[in-house]
Amino acid sequence: MEDRELYDIRSASRRVHRSRMTIYNWMNHGMPYQRIGGRRYIAHDDLLATLRTKLIGHRQQRSTGRAGRFSSPV
């Protein structure tokens, strides 16, 4: 295996300042991870790439004026 820094779920959530549920959601929607001894680990590069993708998508939504799912007309 390559010498890459791996995070468990708790460490990954702390690293990117997101909840553990968010990390699980990202994994369920395609973020790569690996199982070692029955536990899930995320590579540093994969974690940051996913965060960047989410941030860019969020910024694009804001710039195009798309309303959030909880917005209501005033």
C-alpha cells in the first residue's frame, strides 16, 4: 500500500470541520475510502478533494441565485 495519511471517521470530520454524519454521507455518495480491520479510513487527498468539490458546488449555487431547500418566497 502507498504511504498515504489516512483518517478514521472522527479524525476526518475534525480535519475538515464537518460532522461525522456529513463524512458518512460523502462516503455513501462516492467519496473513496478503504476498510482496514473492519474500520473505514479516508485518504487525506480524497478527503480534501471531496471538500473542495462540495465548496465549489456550494459557491456556484450561490452565484447563480439558486435558493436553498429551506428558503421560502417573501
